[in-house]
Amino acid sequence: MLVLPRRWASRCAAAVALAGAIAVPLFVLVATGQGQSEVTVIERSGELLLRHGTPYLAEPHTVAEYTPYLPGMALFGLPRALLGSDGWPVRMLGDARVWCAAAFFGCLVAAVGPHRTRLRLRLRLRLRLRREHRRRHRGGPVPTSGPAVGPVGPQVGTQVAALIASPPVALPLCVSGVDLPLTGLCCLALALAGRARPLGAGAALALACALKWTAWPAVAVVAALLAATAGRRAAVRATATAVAGTAAIVLPGALRAPGPLVQQVFAFPTGRGGLPTPASSPLPGRILADLGPAGWYTSLTLLLLAGLAVAASLALRPPRDATGAADRLALGLGLAFLLAPAGRFGYLALPALLVLLARLSARDRPGADRARTATAVPAVPAPSVRAPALLAPPPRAGGCVRPAPRRPTTPVPARPRQPARAPARTTATATAFPRTEVVTTP
């Protein structure tokens, strides 16, 4: 990487990391048919959904026969049910991990891509105007209004790629990939809500809520964000879209087997199913639940109190941007995973990814980039040069246009007024001549 130009070195390093941490291990595991039990559960649920209209077995006898997901997760198992498993190319195309990874990457591109494109166009326009100004005014001041000349540090896409290649993301993507579509859809919903797009945010929430019920708190967070930035009507539209979309996906399979759905989706993950759940990491809620029925109810009470506290914070101090909403959602999910009667340490990767991805995608917004580069590019006052109207600051999410900052002008000291001089008076000096008399004598 040392022989490459600086602008290409980080991209090539990220590509090598993605290939070594995700592409090669995923290909080997899929080709050899290795993976965690979640992959088998998803593919079996897809086959059951295709044949019987419900992804749940009526009487499961082992833990592997339980399906602790909502009917939307069975959609990732449909390719295996349709294609089969004859030959490694078919196994590759039908594996549920491949489609979970594709959904995750697609959500990230949709959450980050549009802002990056608009920002890149604005930066190019700004750079061209600065060069034109330098060409016309040699040595003169440079206008500094509008977006910054260029991003500071590595590009956001490279940072996102490095985060995906990290072990907390690459390992579950290669061996199971169950929680990654949920994470990507939550990030996409928060990003769309931050751009004041309630219908898109509601559609992303509907897909996420149809996968696992742990995504349901995201509906309240997105509604609070939209109510604070775009108005109550936008929040109602997003909530209605999320509820209607979730019902359209979940109800057809739930009505065919309501009992198995409640038993496998809600009772089994909380430790109240017919078989003990394998999610037994020593988290606070699990430790309390092991003390007996009193401990289980105590854990559930603490979980409800934590949910009420997060809901009160949303009502009293709603988030104002996607980053604040992601922090609030991560806080709620983190408390839920810690206080739940059953859980795993791996579940905590979801709130951590929400926080990191929200901050990386926020750096692509023009306002965030301008604020980040304010200290790197000092402002030079230029009272004689006006910035074009195209480079005005972007409007806020509420629709109000932020007024352009006034340029500091150096006050010109007033010259002291001098008193007017009186006109010079000319006085004639009288000259006395001696009077002479002429006396004539006869």
C-alpha cells in the first residue's frame, strides 16, 4: 500500500480487508455447508412458509426446530426452498447468509449514498469557484461561504468498509447473518427520518419490525424524531406506514399458527418456552432469572421500568437529528438486552453498530462537513466578494432556511471635524498726510 497514491491507499486497504474478512471466509463456509444453527432455522422456515403458509412447526421437539423470529425472516430462506442445494453455485445463491448480507449492504448504501453524491457535487462546485476567484484576483481574499473545499481525513465510505470488516460485523455475517438485516434497516429508517421522509422511514421500519420484535422500539424513536423536526403529521404517517406494513407481512403467517408463534417467538426467547433457551450469557437479567420465579419477575419489572424511562426521555427531550435518535435507540436496546431474562453478549453489537453507523453517515451531510472543517479552513473576510445564491447553507429539516452569516467588517474611524475658519477681514489703514497751506503774499 505504500507505493499507491494517498487517495487510493485507504480504498485499497479497505478492499483487501473486506476480501480477507468477509468474501473469502463466507465463500468457503457456504461452499462447504458450514454455519451456525440460525442459518438452518431460516432456510427451514422459508420452506415451511412456501409449503404450508406458516414458518412455524406445530410441535417442535428440539431447540433447532424452534423459529424465534417473526414471519418476515422466512423471506431470506425462500431462495433455498426455490433453488435447492445441488452444486456449490446453487448452494451459494440459495444460502440465507448471502441474502442477509445483501440486504445489509443495500441498506447501508441507501442510507449513506444520496448524501455523499450531493455533497460531492457541492464540493466540486465550490472548488471550481475558488479556483476562478484566485485566477481573477491574484493575491486577494478568498470567499469562504458555502460548503468546505474538501473532506478532512479518510472518506466515509472507507470508514464504513473498515467497520464492516471488523470482527463484530464480519464474524456474524459469515457464520449466521441474522441480525445484520435488522441493523441495516434500523439505520436506514433513522437516516430517512433525519431527512424528513416519513414514508420511506415507515417502510424501512415495517420490514425491520417484521423480522424480529426487538425492532419495535425503533418505531417510537423515529416518531419522536419526525415529530420534533418535521411535525406531528409526518410522525403519524411514518407510524401508520410501519404498523400497516408490519401487519401485512406478519398477519398471514400468524393467523395460520397463532399458538406456535406466541410460544416460539415470545415465550421461548424469554425463558418461558417448553425447552430452555440457549441464550444464557451471564448478563444481569439472566442472573436474576436464574434465582427463580421472583427473580424472573424482577428482571421483567426492571425491563419495563427501563422502557418507560426511555419513553419519557423521548417525550420530554426528543432527538433533533438522526445521530441523537440512534443514541436513544441504542440506549433502549442496550438496557433491554442487559435486563432481559435471557440474552447473549453478541446482542450488544446491535446498539454499538447503530451508534457508529449513525455517526459515520452523519459526516456525509453538508452541514456536518462544514462544521468539521471550520477549524481546518480559516475564514478570510471578503466584504467585496459576495457568494452566489447556489452556495447558501442547506435548509434545516423543518423547512426553515438558515440565514447566511454576516461577514465581519472593519469599522472605518470617523475623521474629527475641524472648526470652520472665520473669513479674513481686510481693514484699510488710514494714512495721515500733513495738511499744507499755500499762503500767497501780495
